[in-house]
Amino acid sequence: MPDRHVNDAELKSLALSGDVAFWGHLAARSRQAASFSELFFLSTLRKRAKLHATESVQPRLRLALIGGYNLYPLHELVEHLLAVRGIECERFLGEYDNFVSEILDGSSRLYDFKPDLAFILPNASHCRFSGSLLAPPEHQREAAVAAAENLLNLAQTFLERSGAAVILANLALPGDLDLGSFRSRTLGADWSFRKAVNLELGLRAPAGVQICDIEFLSARRGIAAAEDARAWYESKQPGSPDFLVDVAQELSHLIASREQGPRKVLAVDLDHTLWGGVIAEDGIEGIELGDTSPRGEAFKAFQRYLLGLSERGVLLAVCSKNDHARAREAFEKHPEMVLRLEHFAAFKANWDPKSDNLQRIADELRLGLDSFVFADDNPAEIEIVRQFQPQVEGVLLGPDPAEFIRRLQAGRHFEPRSVTEEDLERSAQYTRERRRTELAASVTDMPAYLASLEMQGTIKEFDPLDLPRIAQLIARSNQFNLTTVRRSEVEIQALLRRPDYRCFTMRLEDRFGDSGLISVVIAKIEGSVFVLDTWLMSCRVLKRRLEDEIVNEIFRLAEAAGCARVRGIYLPTAKNGMVAGIYEEFGFVRTEDTAARKEFELEVEKYQERSTKIRVIRRAYEAS
């Protein structure tokens, strides 16, 4: 990230001179742009700079934009914002207000384009209650449900016919004043009716359909500022020029986040971050925290916000230059402390460099540093971490605790696409894992330790109820992941109906608690060969012989399917080196060896079942 905000003249000079620093400054300026004039200037400058580039970049995303408006120049803004994120795209622009026909006509140009993803922007003004303002509320509610289902059915039709993902925009609310306060007393008013439709869209959206929250974007900018009657009458625009920037920023963020999920860990400093003052000097009674002062109240609100992140699955960690005992004491004894020691998955308070402590935390949690965000009030510490741990995203909180929440939210590092039961339990799972690690450190007999855990496993074929968690693991798992093949929830759902696939998951629990769904296997039957397309596992459960039990199940299913051999595939990445030799550990023989792909095979009859300390209470494709 560039160190400073360059002005237009400086940026133009960098572009024309071919200075490579231009691209970093361009990306930073583009992500922060909130006005049409600025973003259009940046887009034009990027196109000029590309003329001097020696390398041509091939599009890797086929993006269709369709809807009830004229989507030019929105599509230009989206293309630019994706490009500065490293996503080059080829676009299809639908005709004005023709998206229904384009979706329903299977021979339309939309399907000829073969998009990877489609953005559908319905015309909000078309969504009105056709009955009386005084109609019974249940009739108005039924109409809102029907309107939402009509849009979702269109999205689902396109999804099924094209196989592409869909981002469906909901509806901006009108800024009309003529009904006054009565608008809140009936669902028949455009304001209330569209709100009801938007709610149903969000609650009813199927897998594969993501909602772009236009209602929120309009409210955030201000409805009057987002609307532009002249732009509508003159060129059928969906809003004011600056509002187009909001929509483009949001859409580019949603598209980019499909490839890179949210960060998993928030590591925070302590002094001047979770409280005012220095705990080692001021003591518990001297730090500023609580409702007796504005700053103390702001620090407490920040802690409350962090607790909310923890409750939805973000792991919290302390990374502070501090006296360890005094730092822990603050969490144990301060009466206004919202966060307590049990809310942190890791706690590093010492005088070592914070960059070193972040690496130690990553090792303890068995997570990559690219899943970390580090928040600190000190710009020097942020810069040191940026230099020595560039994979960690730094957030400078600044001197004013009232701004901390806004500054942390601005990075959008922790926005979930979905929330699963495992997410809500994640912090507790890591706490239980720490207790297991402490127990393991106290024993010298590993088999006895594993037996003492009283592990119980459940292996079963893919269950539709587990699809969100399966999709999440497939999207996020990098280290114990043999192929890192990514699949959407829709693609996974399609596998449930494929007789040539065997897909199963494993859940694990022990005397410390439930670890949830921790492994996914997808195998394809190709004649007499059982081909392992996907095998991944949560790193939280390593060293418990889970992989032995998984391989036992693979060979059991291969034999049941009449296969003579099992073929394992390993596609090397920068992150999955830990599993490079796992097939050979189980006796597989390497049959293909290139830099990009390695294959291994083992005859089913030669496999020797491994003994573990896990009691499997259910196996896949067996009657319950």
C-alpha cells in the first residue's frame, strides 16, 4: 500500500513516465474514490497507462451486467475497480430494461456470452403495490413476497441455465415526501413495500444468489443524493453519478470477495487501543476505560464491537509490547472490561517485536498470516509489521478511540458471505483446542493421550444442511488441501445428484467438546479408478490421526464401488506444502510428476487399514 495520497498531477506524471509505483497509487486512490469525476479520471488514466504496458493481460472473468436501467457508464467503473484489484474481465452489457427477456430466452446473446457471473439490477420504480393503501396488511405482505419470489425465480432460472453465479441487487427506497408519516403505517406505500420486498429477497435468496444491498448504499449516501431525476429522464441511469460509484465499489468488492474470503484473525494492541493509558505504568486503576468519560466510553464501545466479531467467528488475539502479568491482570480484574481472557485465541504480551509475535500466533493457531489483520494505534508498529510480515493487513486506528470502529470496518476484512454454526462456535473451539494442547504437552505417551480424548467421529455423505459449511471449507482451506479446487455452493449441490461421485464429510467431537465439520472429501469414479478430486481438513485437528480414518473411509468406499485402484492428486500451491508427501506416507506410488501436478495410485487390495483412537459412530452411504 502506498505511503501517501498522491494528487492528480503526480499520479498523471507517474503514469506517463511508466513508473511502476503508479499502479499501487492508482489502486489506493480508486478504492477510496467516492465521486464519479475522480473515479472516471482514474479509469481514463489507467487506460492510458495500459497503452505503455508491454504485457497483455488475458481476462479471467466473464461478467454480464443486465437490468432495468442503462448500465453505461456503470460497467466502465466496475471494470476499472476490478482491474485495480487484479481481476481483468470481459463484459456483456444487457439492453435497457430487457433483462427478463434476456434471462427467459435460452437463445439470447446473454447465454451465448457464457458468463461466469451476472449482476442483475432491477428497476426499483417497477416494484409497487398495485392495490389500495388501505388493503389488508396480509394482502400487501403476500404481494411483497410474490414480488421478491419473481425476482429470485428469474435469478434461479438464469443460474440453472448458465451455471454462472448471480449477484442480484435489491431496491433503492424512494425519497418521496407526499405520504408523510403515513408511509410507515401501510405496506402499500412505495417506501414500505420496497422495504418488505428487500427483506424477503435477503431471507429467501437461494445458494448461488448473492444480494447487492442497494437499499443500504442509497441510505448511506443519502436518498436525496443518490437519486437523480434528470439522469433518469435523460439517459435512464439508476441514480446520481456519485451513486454509481457506490454501486460500482460494492459490486467490485462482492466479486473480489468471492475469490478471497474474509480474514480469520484480528490481532490487537493493548495500550491506547483497548484502553487509554499504559497498564504497566498507570495500573488497573489508572487506565481509561468505562462510562465515566467520553474516551473511556469509546474504548469500551470498541471492545464491545470486537466481542461481536468474536461471537460471529473472528478469532481475537493480543499482540502487544507489554508486561505479560500486568496485561493479563487488566482482563481479570478491571470492572469495565468487556473482553476477558477467554475471548482471545492467543495472548502475546511481551517485549519482542510484534512481527515475531504474529508469526508465533499464526503457528499456534495453525493459520496462514494472510488470514490476519493487525490493529494498532501506533503508525510505527503498523509499518514494522508491514515490512516484516507483508501478508498481514495492518489497520492504523489513530489517536481517537471514537474512530476505531469506523477505521476497522473501512477495510471490510471480516464481512461474511454466510454464517454457519461452526462460525459461531469458532472461538470456543480454539479455546478447547488450547486445552487439548496443554494436555498433550503434559503427557509423554501419545497413544494414551489420544485415547484420553475419547474421540468420536461421524462420517457421512454430503447433507444439504451442511452445504454452507462445506462450501466455506472448500473456499477457505489452503494448508491441508491437496488440490485447492474451489466450488460454489451451487456446484457442490449438483454433486448430490451425481451417481459417479462419492462425497463425504467428517465431524469430530471429544471430551473437551465438538470440533464440528472438519474434513471434506470429493471423489469421482472413473471406470475402475477412485479419483480423489478434493481432500481437505481443518488444521485445528492435526496430529490426532484423523487422516488415517479418512483414508480408511476412502478405500472402503472405493471397494464398495467396485474400483481396483485409488488415485490421489496433489496440485502444489504456495500454502499446501505440508501435505506434499501424504499419499506416499500411505503407500501410494507416484505415477505422474510435474511442477504443476502430481498423481499417486494404490491398489485397493493392497491397502492396510490403519488403527486409530477414534470411534466412528457412522460411516458414509450407510443406512442411519
